[in-house]
Amino acid sequence: MKNLSSFYGKQLEFAQPSVWKTYYELKSENEIIGTVKKIKKFSFQLEINIFDNKWIFYRPSFWRSEIAIRQSGYTLPYAKYKGAKFQQHGTIELPKGGRIKIVFKSFKKDYEIQDSSGQVLVKLTDKVKFRTSVEISVLKRSELIDKYPWIIILAWYISAIRKRAAAAG
């Protein structure tokens, strides 16, 4: 079975295939690794499919900025993202006490996924196009990224939410 560490040193692309399509693809050259689609048109729920595994991202409460992650077919979340207030980062709380940090750079189009010791595991860079496009570089092999590949999609999703909120004022 493939994992994200097998793409170490290669460029991955997360992109919307067409402006008219409502789903996104995670690709390595010509191989589609995963897909992302909204469950309902006006909801905050996303269905992620990577390496034949499915997860759901959702907001447990309208009033909170927290994002919960659960496997498809289950009702309880097993991981959650909490953003640090007034700061450029947030933490993903994983099962068994694991933690991953997502760091956003001020006034830049790139953001990073770091382990608990602060080492950069994955770097994501937004590309300016008519459609959504993100260049992904796996900089370090990690057991957590292999076990939870949805983390890279969650980083993009949080970045998209932050951009939407900044545009709204």
C-alpha cells in the first residue's frame, strides 16, 4: 500500500480539474492519489478520499472555529483542529496524544505542516490561477503523515477558510 512518504522529494499538486467542477484532485504527475468533494452545496462538510480511505471534515458547532475529522461511516470524531487565537498557527489533536502544527506565513502564499518538535514535514504553496491549485512538497518522511494523509487536505481547507474570512473583512 502506498503512503505519502513514498512521494518524498516529488511535487504533488492539489487542484480543481476545471473551473466548472465542484471537486478537487490530489495528483502526482499523472496519478490521482485522492479526491475531495463537498457533501452538500452550502455546508462546511468535505469528504476526502485518499488511498481508498474516506474521511469527513466538519464543524461541530457554527459558533466555534474548531474542525472535527471522522472516518466515513462513523459518527464520532477522532481528531480535531483548533486554531490559536490571534496567531498564525493551529494544532491538530490526533488520537493517542499525537499533535501536528499547521503554520501560516504572514503575507505569503505558503504554509507548513510541522511535527511537535517544530520540524517541517510538508510545505504547501498556493498557485495563482483561475482555479484552485496548490503545490505540495513532502520534505520529511513521517509516520504521522503516512497514518493520517488527510492532514495535507486539512491544511489547504483551513487556508481557504482563512482567505474567505480575510476577504469578507
